Amino acid sequence: MSILYGVSPSPFVRKTMLAHAHKNIPFEIKITLPSSDDEEFRQASPMGKVPGYKTDDGVAFADSSVIVAYLERTSSNNALYPEKASDYAQALWFEEWGDSEMMSATGALYFQKVIGPIFFKHETDLKRVDEILTDLIPKVFDLLESRLTPQSWIIGDKLTIADITVGSCLISLLHANYQIEQSRWPKLYSYNDRFLALPIVQAQIANEQDVLNHAAGE
């Protein structure tokens, strides 16, 4: 069985776990913190970033997008990348944008409200939180609102890597107790509800909450 190195509350580890769940691919998670000196982890991720990954046949590599691409090439079950070229390009764009721009905004709040206090004993910087809430998050939400359609998912009526990536950011906001304003971003508000209600997402959230509670000593 393949091994995933990381911790479930990490947004990028979360993304790979949701991809495995959607495609019904079993895996073993080896709890590993970023920058760990674990030898096996470092073989997979020389830079010490999570997630790292080792396949059934012992090949090791890192990066959530690389791992998901590997899963897609090795399993045709519940494809995460559309067949139509234009839809495929859109899915790749949302994956890249989600992993960079959206992750930067949502991850900043997630760190201030959750990861920093729990794992690093940092005090929340209220000035920084205000900057995130008034500038960073509205910018990414405005773009998302302009791109979302009445369809169930970002690209058509099937879940794709675009949803897994964007949704992974939304889970961070859930943990940070951030409420999307329905009146300001109505399409995103509805999309968020649909995504968070998915069984694989509910299971992922429960897993992460257990880890966060344990780390916080609860």
C-alpha cells in the first residue's frame, strides 16, 4: 500500500487525501510534520515539505499536484481531470490558482487562527487577521464568485481537481470559523455548502478535527 507522509490538517495533505478518497484508492498515512528529519520522508521530499509519497513499488516523490497526477495515471476510477481539452485546461488552471493565490489567502487566516496557536503556540495577530479579512480573502472570493455557474461543480456536473483544490481551502476556513457572507457571495455560499456536505469531505473534516483536538490537548 502506498504511504502518504504528512498530517491531515495540512491543506496540501488534505488535498491528496480527498483525491484518494474520491478515487477509492487505499493508502497509509505516516504522521510526519514539515521539515521532519525522517529518512524515508526526506527521500520522498528532500525539501522537507508535506505531503511526501511512496508508491507500492517504492518510488518516492512529493508535492500534492504530482501525487494527484500520479493517482490519475494509475487509476481510471472517478477521474479528477476532464477529458475535454478546454475543461482539462480549466481544471489545471483552478488547481494552480487554488494552490497558490487562494491557498495564500485562506492559509494565512488558517495559520493565524488554528495552526499557529495549536502547533507553534503563536498568539493570533489581530492586525494581520484584519488585513486578511478585508483584503486577501475578498479578492479570491470575488474571483470565485465571478467564475462559478449554476452547475453543481466548478467545471460541469462532475467533481474535478478544481473542486478538490478549492474545497481544500474552504475546509481551512471552516476550521478557522470563517462564515461566507451569503449576500455578498451567493454562488460561493451555495457551492461551499454542497462541497462540505460530501461524505468524503465530512470524513476528512472529522479526521482533521480529531488531530487538531489531540494537538491542542483536548
